Amino acid sequence: MADKITKIDIITRKTKFDELKEALNEIGIMGMTVTQVLGCGTQKGDVQYYRGVATELKLLPKIKVEIVVCEVPVEKVIEAANAVLRTGEIGDGKIFVYEIQDAIKVRTGARGKEALENE
């Protein structure tokens, strides 16, 4: 497979999703998978009150945005995400970048770059 396919996972605050989606659309990213996830890093959770009783939540609600690209440069995606998500505060999130060995469009059997194209 001559064309490089890359998967980018972005995990961040739920409140930043609309801004992130708009920034990604502006650079040509139209397809994405979004999952509501729970997690913690440096934040170590949060204390909330339920019926007057302090309850420590070990995991915080986040969103995970999964993108697979071959036409849009990976650095462009990272720059767009950083521009929207970076506040300088703990909890801004993480971006993970993976190389994809192959992609297959189930409906047509297309493989590689062709599996990612809309026809």
C-alpha cells in the first residue's frame, strides 16, 4: 500500500467538542467517530455532592474523537486540535497518533486509500 493511512485519537473535555468539530471540518476532515468516555490523568477525579454528601468521582467524563486520514496532513490535524483545545489547564486532553496497516470498506471491498474516499 503506497499511501500512508494514519489514525488520530483526540481525548478532551466534552465542552470543547463543537469547537473541535468545526476546526476539523475547516481543514477537510468530514468523517469522525465520537465516543463518550470516562478517564482521569493528572486531575485524579473530582469531588461532587449528592444529597449533601461529598462523593469522589475517580473518572471524569470526556469525549474521544477518532479520525483516519491519508489526504490531510497529520500535523495540520494536530495543530488545529491544539489551537482549539489548549487552555493551559490540567484536563486539556491528549492526542494519540497511530499508523494504520490497511483499511477496508465493507460495502464495496475497497482497500487502502480508496476505502476512505466518498464516492
